[in-house]
Amino acid sequence: MADPTTVSEFAERVLMSHSLEEKLTHAPKALILDPPRRGGFASPDLPGRPDHLRPQTNDGKSSFPSADQLHDEEQRAVLLHFFANHELLAVELMALALLKFPDAPDSFRRGVLRTLQEEQNHTRWYLQRMKECGVNFGDYNLSPMIWSHISDMESPLD
């Protein structure tokens, strides 16, 4: 896919891509902040993701390890997996905010873009540590909870 040239193009790529690598690739340095405009973006039911990373309802919920279980490398990996999903959801929600509120002040949109990139870094760090523990992203159930609670935001203050 060609490099995006505007913040909105970048945000849409991050939100809707089915490639984890595209979701975690930082915006090009020369990205243009779109001029403010009216009209937002309708939230999808779920962000685009590869099939093995699609959030599921709690039917297949992975158990959250207790503090006593964290001495076990696999249980630490389960915990990291849980947090990696939260970080990726944060990336996707920041992209959604950029798309839903194109008339927000430029300073707000630049701040959301910076936060999106920080969340991309956090996701990568979790993925790396999980790999060191022998777990791949998608090995356990991924919850849509944060998306379900926040994606219907109606204003930047939400």
C-alpha cells in the first residue's frame, strides 16, 4: 500500500488494515494535517485485523493470570498478550478519534497522532516480550471490551 500523505489517510490505514505491520508502522515524517472539516467517520463494529487477531466475545475468554501465577513464564506471556491487545486497541481508537473528529483543533489532532505512535511502540514492546516467552499474538482470545465501550464516542471530550 502506498504511503499515506494526510493524517486522515494514515488513520484510516491504521484503523482498517488487516495487516498488523501496517497498523504498527509510524506515520511518514511529511504527513500533512488535513484542514478541519465537518462530518465524521462512522465507527465500524470492529477495527480491521488479520483473522487470528479479531477480538471475540467473552465466550472464549482467556483467564487473567493471578499474581501468584506470574512466576510461570507462560502465565506472564498470557498477561503480556492481554496487555498487547489493549495497546493495539488504543492504537485503533486513536486512529478512530482522528477520523471521527476532523474538525477538532489542530493541536488536539497532533496530540492524538503522537499518542497513536506511542501506543504503536507499546504494542511492539509487548509483542517482542511475548515472543521471548514463546507466545505469539493471537495464541489466546482477544477481547473487544475497550473497543465496545469507547468506539461510539461522540465528541473529542469523550
